[in-house]
Amino acid sequence: MNLFNPKVSEGEFQLKDLTYKVTRTSLGAHYENMELVLFPDVEARTEDQAVEYEMRSLHLYHNNGFHTRANAFWELKGEKFVWTDEYNEDDEEAGFLYVQEHESVREGTIEILDVDGERLTVKWSGKAVVGWSRKYGDNVPFVTIFTVKIPDTITYCLDAFLGTEMKIDEKTCLAILNLEEFNQEVIRVSETGAWEDFNTVLRFCLTFEGRDYEGEVIFTNGKNNHELRLEPGCPRKVQFRNVDYNLRARYEMFSFEIG
């Protein structure tokens, strides 16, 4: 029988029989093919001296994000995202809880209670590993309700292991033109460890209303040192943010800002 059914107010975090006050919230977000991917993050603390010092603060977060099937924040109101295990059918994690160490959320539900202007109200509940004692060991129930600001800037991310093209909106798409050539430099630098010797060009094409505008990102002495050049006349403002990769783990993500 599950007896965990606490009355939690907004701004509170309940971990089994312990009540914390939410001290910080943040929301990471980006688009993948017009779909919002969210990374919620919440920290909480109690000043109750009866709680052991090591248990007085916690951090619940989503490390790799989850797809929402929505392309606008207002569409999220009332939506629930449910995990019956540590990973869902899309191999997305249920989250992590840090109390003693970074441990897995074993099952969970993220519910968007409200979308009000620039903020989301989120209810996140589930069971997680704490690993502190028999009482706070495995499958420790938790629930929190918090409000979080929607990011001012949302990037557009292309997962190169899913494809070399992504939709920005109904009129716009972006495609990487020389992924194989680019990855030769990624492989070389990864094998040699010469991270400051990363020198290559990423070529891409932005298509808007059926017209192509070619561009390139020039990397000089490291993947964080880059300059973007875009064909004149492009009606969309394009900025390249970064590339993260681990080809052995089949991970490669290109991030752009497109206005």
C-alpha cells in the first residue's frame, strides 16, 4: 500500500516525511525538428535542525532532457510525462536526484500544471534512490511543485545521428552539408587529444520559402573558437552556438540560434 500522499504547496519539496523549501529553479530548453525538449532543474533546502545535516539540501534535475511532442510552450499546459522505470520507451531518463550522491529517479511523473506568460508551473513526483539509510534508501517517494521561468532564448539543435537536416518552422529548414568531412577532424582530434588543434569548416544550408542560403562555420584552434559566415540576403538571422560530440557513444549535437 502506498501511503505517500502529502499536501504540497507551490514552492515546497517533500521527500518521504521531510519537507524542504524550493530555493532555485531553472529550465533548459531547445528545439529538435520543431519539438521542444525540456531540462527542468530544482533545488531545495530545509533549516530544520532535527534533520541530519547531510540530508538538509537536495537537487532534482533532468540531465539529458525529454521530448514533449509540442512546438510551443502554451501547448504544454495540462500535459503529463510519465516514467514507469528509469528510462521511457524513447530511452530518456526519468531524472536524477542528488542528496548524498547523484542517483537515479526510478519512476516519475512531470506534469505541467500551468503556463502563464513567461513561466511554467510544474509538479514533479516519483521515487528515487537516496542511499542514506534504510529509511531513506531505494525508491524513496518525492513530490514538488515549483514555478520556473521559460528561457529567453531557445536554441535549435540538430542530432547528427538522427539525420543531417532539421525543420525550424513550416517555412524554414537547416541542413549540414559536409558531416562526413567534419567528422574526420572530430575523429582525428579525439584520437590525438589535440583539442586546441581543431581546425575545420562546417558547411550548412538554410532553406527559407524554397530558397537556399549557404553558410559555413570556421573553427580555428579549438571547437569553441568559431566564426559564422552566411550568404548575403538571407532573411533569417543565424548564429552558431556550439557542437558537442562523443562519436563512440553515438552522440553529436549542433546548436544554432535562428531569428
